Amino acid sequence: MTRMTSPDPSGTPVPDPDLLAAFEAAKGFMPRHEGLALYAAAHRAARLGLPLLEVGTYCGRSTLLLADVARRTGVTVVTVDHHRGSEEQQPGWEYHDTELVDPHVGAMDTLPAFRRTLHGAGLEEHVLALVGRSPQAAALWRAPLGLVFIDGGHTEEHAQADYAGWAPQVAVGGLLVIHDVFPDPADGGPAPFHVYQRALESGEFTEEPGTGSLRVLRRTMAGR
């Protein structure tokens, strides 16, 4: 299918209708307005010519947006997930989806759904999927990144580990994007908000306009 990116009146690139339809059809939790903000941030970050990395793949809803940016700009998307589901997606929890349970092992497995999502949109070749734990992947990663999008596990342990592992890899001028940031704990878990505060307090990042629970920070100085 032919895709064209048409900027909105402000000049911000927006996905074409086919991609937006695929985004809406994919399993996931990111609302459209936050997805559009992620798409715009990825376009800005891609100007550095460096890979864009996502922590927390699930079924590939947000990956579609990043992959389309990668296709248009000639960079690569790296997405990291063990595909066994985060804490709130396990049986008995609010976001558990029985359709994503592998009956052969009795555990969550979002990898097949993720691959179908990318295949259906024709974007597989633009994504490198790392299947495993985020800290393990981060310990081996050495290349600078144009964007790091943190949307993995929302416990303090996992969110803080994602920040510690991947934020140092953001190149100067690159973007750190954090999802599900809610200052009021009544609106959502506090761990992403704490990671957002940690990034600002480091003095290495400056906040840019965000949308909803999506926070965008630009690295303005090298890590200490």
C-alpha cells in the first residue's frame, strides 16, 4: 500500500489513514492523540540519523508509528520486550487478555500478535525486535540512540531499571519519551512519574511539550 505523510497545519508530520487504521486495530493501550505526539517526536529525533528504541512492545501498536517514521527517514527501530506480559497483564489483573495466552505453556505470549501487527502494515524490515529482559539488552547495548521510548513494566523496579539502562544511550539532541506519566497517583501508577522526575533532576534533559500522559525530554548535555 502507498503511504503519504501529510503535515498538519503546524507542519507536524502525521500518519496516513492506512497506518492510523492499523494503529487503532492493534491491541494496545496508547490513545490516538498520544500516538500522534509520539509519531511527531520520532520524526524530530530521526533527524539525528540514529536508531529509535522502544522499551515495552506488547502487540506492536506504538511500534507501528515508530516503524513508519523509520521507513520514511532511513533509520531503524529497535524494540525490547520479553513478550510474557507486564505485571498488570497477568491472570487475575485488570489488563489480562486471555487471547494472548499461549495454551501450550500457559503463559502470556504477545510475540505472535506483534509480528502479525508489523506484517499487516508491511513494516517488518524496519524493526529489530529484541526478545528478552530490558536490563539484559541494555547491558549489551553500546550504540547511541536518537530516541528512547520507555513504556515497559510500571513497577518501580522495572521502570527505574529501564531508565538506568537506556537513558544514558540517548545522544545529545536526542529524545527521551516516557509514557503513562501521571502526577496524581489516583490516575495511574507512580513509577513512570518518578522516572520522569529523575530525568529532569539529572540536569541532562530539558522538557519539551507533551501530550496527555506522554512526556518528551531532550538531552541537552552528556551524561555525567
